[in-house]
Amino acid sequence: MHEIDQELDTSGLNCPLPILRAKKVLAIMEAGQVLHIIATDPGSVRDFPVFARQTGNELLEVREEGDKFHYLMKKG
């Protein structure tokens, strides 16, 4: 289990808003900190891995619980 430093709930928001909000939060976090993102947009399953690769952040975990998607992203 990873220690979570920040949590971001983007439930109800559609692409690209979950990514934009995550980018904003990650910008104020320190390297090595972990952001827990909650999303309901099915497109986020495709978007977050790409976002992580493009920005040099590490996607530690992707899981689906009910109608929500949970991502743990470590700031690079």
C-alpha cells in the first residue's frame, strides 16, 4: 500500500478536466509524493497512463471500484 499525500476527486468531470486538475495539483506537490485521483470518466483509463508517460510521473496503481476509477500517481 502506498502512502497518499494528496487526494483529488474528479467524479462527474469529463476529459480533459480530470487530467487538467491532476496536472494542477501535481505542480504544487514535491517529487516522490503520491496523488490519489478518483474519476468517473471511462476515458480516464486511457488518458492517465499517457499523461504519466508524457509528464515523467509514475502511475503506481489503476483500479476500478464500482463506477469509479482510482489512480495513484507518484510525482516524478
